[in-house]
Amino acid sequence: MDGIRIFVHAVRMVLGNLETALRIAGALLIVQLALTLMAGDGYFMSEPMQQPMMYGMQGSFLAFVLGVLQILFGLWIAVAWHRFILLEETPGAYLPAWNGVAIWAYFKAGVLLAFVVIIAVIPMMLIAGLVLFPFVAVNPAEPSLFVGLLGFLIMYLPAAYLAYRLSPILPSAAIGEKIGLKDAWVETSPSGMSFVALTVVSVVAGWLIFLPAMLLAGHVLTLALIWSAVAQWLTVLVGASILTTIYGHYVQKRDLNA
């Protein structure tokens, strides 16, 4: 199925160009390491209200600055990675070239995509609330695995499916060949169900890559934090590669090598 092949192709794209990936995204890795180490054991806390407390104790201003840098580097890297794969535009020795026009276009396309997905997901959230309430009300502190799977099927899976179907607008903005939402939807229509498989594979792979960090957290915290930072860095690159692969395969009609 194309969904699995897209994921495998994206992973191979990163691993096969790891030196270039470090030249493009090395700065993000440093920022990610700083954020994760600064969070300490709070990184693994499940309670969202504990995060602001943790950042307040360890420097909220620094956390804010690093967070902004993380977003900025994320946009910069995604654009540079798309351009490297699709246009063979090589980066510099330590940082990719700054392309303000492409980065701004990518940001606007990302905001548009997020807006469309959020609007589409609102009805699903209402349905999920009605369906899940009886199960959550029984034990709100510890939702069951069943509740999590049901929430995934009702909300996350449709949202991810829609995002993947419309995602070609992002790489197209990065390389200056803008296409609209309608065009993106039409181009990806031949393999609609493949994006369902792609979503499931991506979620499972993401869980597996972060699993060692969760297991190490209670024993060797520093190693767990470093693992988490590197895993999140790889997740960003593989995610960008997935979008690149979708654009290359469905819009530019390139073959999948997996």
C-alpha cells in the first residue's frame, strides 16, 4: 500500500542524506536539546498544568525564547529540506540559506492548512465528546486504552487524513510552485485510503521511537532527555520528508523507491 511505501521512502530519504540533514537541521537539534534538558523531569509529566510551573522555576523567558526559535528553525528547516529534495538546492556548511519569501509563503500555507483542518474537525470533536463522555465520566483521571483508541478513530485519524490530502500546498509554497487546496485534494485523490495507513504507521513509529525515553526516564534521566530530543528532531525531519514524498509522488508524478 502506498501509505507504508511513503513512510519507508521518507525514512530512507532522511537516513540516506543524514550528513545533509545535519547541515540543514543541526541548529534545530541544538535548540531541541536545550529545551528538553531545561525541562528536566517535567518533560515526562503528563499533567499539563505542571509544565508552566516547571518553566517558571527554571526560566520562563528562556523557555519562551527557545520556543520561538524552535518554531522559526522548524519553518526554516522544512523549507530548506523541501528545496533540497525537490530542487536539489544544497545547504551551506552549517545552516541552509535563508529564503524569507519561501519561509513566509510556507508559514501562510501552514496557517491556511491548520485553519481548514480545525474547522473540519470541530464536528468530529462534538461527536467524540458525546461518544466518549460516558466512558471518561467513569474514571476521568485515567482514561482507558479503549477511550484513547476511540478518540484516535473519531478525531485524529480524520484530521490527519485531511491534512495529508491537502499537504501538497506546503512543499509547493517552499519551492515557489504554489497550488491551491482544491488542486491538492484532486492530485491526492487516487490513493485516499493510503493516507489512513500512513497515519497509523506514523503514529505507531512515533510511539516506538519515543518508547526507550519513557523507559529510561525513571532510571537515567539525562539519557532519556537526550534520546527524546534526538527522537523529536528525527520526527520533524521524517515529517517534512513525508510531505516532500507526497508532493513528489502525487503532484510531480515521481516513483516511490520503497
